[in-house]
Amino acid sequence: MKASYKKYLLNFKNPSGTSRGILRTKETWFLILEDQGVYGVGECGLFRGLSFDDSPDYENKLQWLVQNIHLSTAELLVQLRNYPSIQFGLEQAVLSLRSKDMFTLFPSTFTKSKAPITINGLIWMGDTQFMLDQIAEKLAQGFGCIKMKIGAIDFSSELKLLGSIRKKYAKSEIELRVDANGAFLPSEALGKLEYLADLELHSIEQPIKQGQIAAMKKLCKETPLPIALDEELIGVLDTKEKAALLKEIKPQYIILKPSLVGGFSGSEEWIGIAEEQNIGWWVTSALESNIGLNAIAQWTATLNSTMPQGLGTGALFTNNFQSPLEVKNGSLYYNDDNNWSTNLIQDLCS
């Protein structure tokens, strides 16, 4: 078996705002396996500034993987312990190589175009009008769950935006989630959560920056609004440490981004621990191309979760790969009528 890799730069259709700044491009890497003319591809979804494995030797580790691809997958995953996005790419590529068509990694009713995955509509940060326009668009597209990133404009304006939705749509009609990406200070977080709770939100992701365990524990205990840990999970690799973290903080939810927490195996370990502690969870993509998104969506479909997932980011880029993934009526479909990009492997290897 031979292996190679390629860097790929995804270009946003519109600059997308988060509390960490404006995103215009997204770097990603592809691992390509070849065995007797059969190919497999996986996306190593590195997220600069957020990924645990965002380090100067990232490409060196990809080179190491290519040179040692003869080792067993289990051994490689252990050796890649500190590179969760590469673990994820390897898991995908191996499944892809074994697949009958390179892209059906987890056959299910989802891949047979019969069972869509309910997803949230994502509202990016920006000025008030920009966010209002996005909200109107998502509602018109039939989303029953909207997730809004907050922390970039003043808090009162964000409350007004959320309030305008809630005034028009009851909790039973539209589920509202917010993601602060750690934007709140511990000293102000509880007060802000009390304002947000008045709007009958479903939850808030990562209200304060990760690593402030005592402050997050206190917040999760006193919060009037369910809290979901997101960035807090990144870089926690040991099984006992994962269990201890959730037992200490006692969040209401955790959010799994396979690119950031060790792929499918790492995510499944988090899910198992969370369920043992009666903590809810859902899955979110991390700005992967349609190759990585396809893998996450297919895997998520096998988990049989009834909650809206965060899997609708594929349409953000101008140079994404054509795929059967299609967002319609607030759900993600695998539409067999739409084919993958022709000569995809050749394009990646060129």
C-alpha cells in the first residue's frame, strides 16, 4: 500500500466571523491511500488556532505517517495520539479504501437517501443587519433549530436579535442555540446567561474560555441555561482524564468535533463517558470540506441521535468538492442523484 498527502486551502464565499476573528480561508490536508489501483481518501481537518495538533511539525507528522503506512492502523493511531486531526484522516482513508465506492464509509438509511439528519442552521457573527439577513434566510429554508455565534458585537444587540426571533417564534417552533466560543469573562458569565435564559434558549456552547475548570464547574452548577462543553474537550487524550473532567465540571452537554478530538474512536470514547454520567451530546463538523463532512455525517447517522446536529457547513466554500450532500428543509440529505466530483483523486494528487 502506498500513501501520500496534499494540502488544500478552502476559500470562504463570504468572510465568516467568530469571536476569534474573521475567517477567509481554511487550511486542510488530505491523506490518499492506494493499493493495487484502489484509492482511499481521508481529510485531516486541521483548524489553525484551535486544533490541539496545530504545531510547526504538523507536515512532518504527515510525512512520518506516509513513510510508516505499512504499520497496522491500530498502531498508527496510537503513534498519532497527539495529532487528532491526522487520526481522523487516517480512519477515513482506511474506511474509504475498503469501501465499494470510496465514499460510502458507514452504509445506512442515510447513505441510501432515505433518512436525512436534522441539523441546525448556523448564523455567523457580523453586524446586526448581516446577522438579521442570515436569520431570515435560515428560517425561510425551513430550519427548526438555529445556532447563533455570539461575542463579536455588543451583548445588548445580540439579545435583541435573539429576542426578535423568540417574539415571532415560540420555543416549540424554533430551537435556539448560541455559541460564545469562550467570549465571556467568568465574572460576567452568569449574569449574561440569566439574560439569555429569559429567551428560552436550548443551550450555550463554551461560555468562558477552556481551561478554567473551577470557574466552569461553578457556572455549570449555577447556570439557568444548559451549558455544552466544546473547546474544553480539545487536548484531553487520556480516558481517565476525560472521565475526571466531566465528573468535575458536570456540564449538561458535550459537543463532539471528530477532527479535534481524535476522530471516530476519540469521539465515541467521549460519548461513552458522557452517557455513563447522564450528560447529553451532539456532533458538529469543524469547517471540513465535503470529504470530511461526508465522513462525519455518515458516522453520525449510525449513532441514532434525535437531536439536531451541527453538520451544515459544506456550502460555505467556493472551491468545495461536488458531493451528494444536500441541505434541504433544515436537514442534511445524501442525494444519490448528485455525484462526487469527477477525477477527485487525480485532482487531489495533481
